[in-house]
Amino acid sequence: MHDSDLISGYVDKLARELEFDRSLSVCVRQEVDDHLWEAVAADPRDGPLEAQRRAIVNFGDPHVIATQFAVVSLAKHSRRAGVTAILGIAGVFIAMKMRVAWYAATQWAICDDMKEMSGIVLSIDRYAFWLAFIAGLAGWAYISSCRTPAVFHPVYRRQVRRFFLLCTAAAAALFMSVLSDGVLTAIQLFETDLSVRFLVPILSMAIEIACAGALAWHVRNVTRRVASTAALLRT
Amino acid sequence: MLKGHLDMIVLAALSAGSAHGYAIIEEIRRRSRGAFDLPEGTIYPALHRLEQAGLLASRWVTAESGRRRRVYALTRRGNRALAERRAVWEQFSGAIGDMLGGARPCTTPT
């Protein structure tokens, strides 16, 4: 058997167990590889193969280590989703303000027969945006205050579930707000000849859709990580 | 029991200066005179968790062997957290010491 077979086999197994987080898997693989080879170098008793065996036994079961890393990864991605919620909501707000400022600067008024409808949509937009802001801020503050545990215990599971609900509420409200903005933009562009000044409303809508999409993607990512962590614990 | 204090042990091991995972384990063994012989793999999730909490910072270096090595160091926040945990531990161990080594309960009526 080749000298490096045992250690590379072990780090491969650990990396496979950590597949749920690709960047973490790559990083841990390098760290563990260095650790095991250093342990082998420090243990010259009965030849390198025996030293490798001992180093691997002392390191522990890759599955157990992966379950501990799964909690760390879940916490990292939950926090990231919390930050994305804040940035996404801020992005939508800036895009919204940018569009309104553009309308004012270009004296681009809405046509009279659409004013009533746009008033209704505007109120939906406002409520949806404030709901997204409050839920997003609460979610971010909540997950930032939670300490990452060493194991995925029921208390932490409940904390992640609460955070997930807040983030889902924020994402749903943000989508509603973006949808309302889309309707308002369409009303604004209605009966206006296509020109260069369309660029700002269209670009700002694209920014809003990207922000809401990023938040939805992160929320989905948290759900996937909760599922993979729970699956690791079951096996 | 050791598991509940792993974070404090890791922070304490790093109080002497920055180190990589293997050296941290060696330092824990040395300082505890072999009493804390953890499964070595458990230290890495703890290191990543502490880094995420802002108590540690890490950087990659190239070791003499040519391998890439991740070196951890206490941050200012980590130093403060260690001082707080040390104070709590000293208070707790002092109280337990008093309980165990204090006056024996009276067995005969006076």
C-alpha cells in the first residue's frame, strides 16, 4: 500500500461528508491533510503506515466531524441570509428612490386616468415594503444574537426555524413590494413613447428583482442546509 | 464535561500566540499535562465556530513542509471573551473548591 493512501483516503472521505458546503469542504480538507501529516511526522515509532493509522484514529470519525461542521455551516449561511435580507431591502429602497427622483427630474407625470389605480398600488407597495423591512431587520437581529452551538440541539433548531419564518415573511413581502413597483412602473411607462429615459425605470426594476431574488435564494439555501444537517444527524 | 468548556480551552491555548490546529492540540495536551486528550478532529469545528463568532482570526501560510497551513490567532474580542470566561471559571471553581474542601457537615449533635 502506498504511504499516502490512508491519509488521502481519509481526507477524501471527510471532504465527501462535507459536500453540503463546497468551500468549507475544500478548506477543511487542506487543514486536516496538514494536521495528519504533521501527526505522522511527530510519530516515528513503527513506520509511516502505522503512524498514519494512529493519526487517523486520533482524529476521529469523519461523519461525527462533518455533523459538527454542518452546524457551523448552517450558522454561517443563516447569518449571511440575515445580512442579505438587510442589503436586499436597502437595495430595493435605493432603486425605488432612484426611480422616483428620475421621474421628478424629468417631470415625468402619470396620466390622469391611472392616478386612482396607482394610489391603491402605492399603498400596497408601502405596506409590503415596511413589512419586509421590519421582518428582515428582526430576522437579522435575531440570528445575529444567537450563539452557534457545538451540536444541532433542539433549541438551536427552533431558533433557526424562527429566523427562517422571519426571512420568509421578509422575502414574501419584498416580492409583493417589487411586484407593486413593477405595476407602478408599467403604469408610469403606459402611453409614453419608447425613449432613453426608460432606461432608469427599467434598470431600477432590474435591481429590485435581483435584490428580492438574492434574498429568496439565501432563504432557500438555509432550508437546504437545515435539511442536510438533519440528514447528517440521522445517519 | 470537557465539551462544554472546549471554547474556553481553545481560547486559552491561543493566548500564548497564534498557532495552527495541530499545535493548538499539542498546547492543550502540554498545559493540561495530558489530562485533556480530545479526539483531534473536534478542535476544527470549534476553531471555525470561534472564528465565525469573531473571537479568532485566521490566515493561510505555507509551512516548512510546503503544505498550506491555516494559522489562528485571538482577536481583541477573543482576548476579552477569554478574560471574561476565566473570571467566571475562577469564581465557579473557587466556589466548588470551598464546597468540597470546606468544613465537613456536622454528624453529631453538640
